[in-house]
Amino acid sequence: MQRMAKSAKAAKTKAVVYDPPARGFPHLAVLFWSDGSVLRAEPCASVKHGEKMITAIAKGFEQIASATRRKR
């Protein structure tokens, strides 16, 4: 089962935490651009951990975008 992370509100991104494909594999947190290309993918211990990871990654991108806008 895959779950969309609520925190992927960064500009034009979507995020999913995928369940492991088989026993012994980790969950996978994936942040996608709006065109479907992968921005970042990270293994994680659980759905909850993956959602926290996506939140942190999205906040980092938002901070970079905000700093870039201020420099203009």
C-alpha cells in the first residue's frame, strides 16, 4: 500500500511513502516533481518515518526557494 504524504506542499511536488516490496526491504519515501520525475527517494524504516523525512525535505526546498526569491 502506498500513502501520499500531506506535507508535500512544496511548489508542484507530490510525495508517496511506498510499503516494502518484500520482507527484508525498507519502506521508500519518494518526492516527485509535477511531471512525475523523481526529485528524491530515500529508504525509511516506516510510513511514519517516511512522512517525517518528506516533511523535512520539502521544508528544505521551500527554504531554498524562499531565499532565492528574496535575492531577486
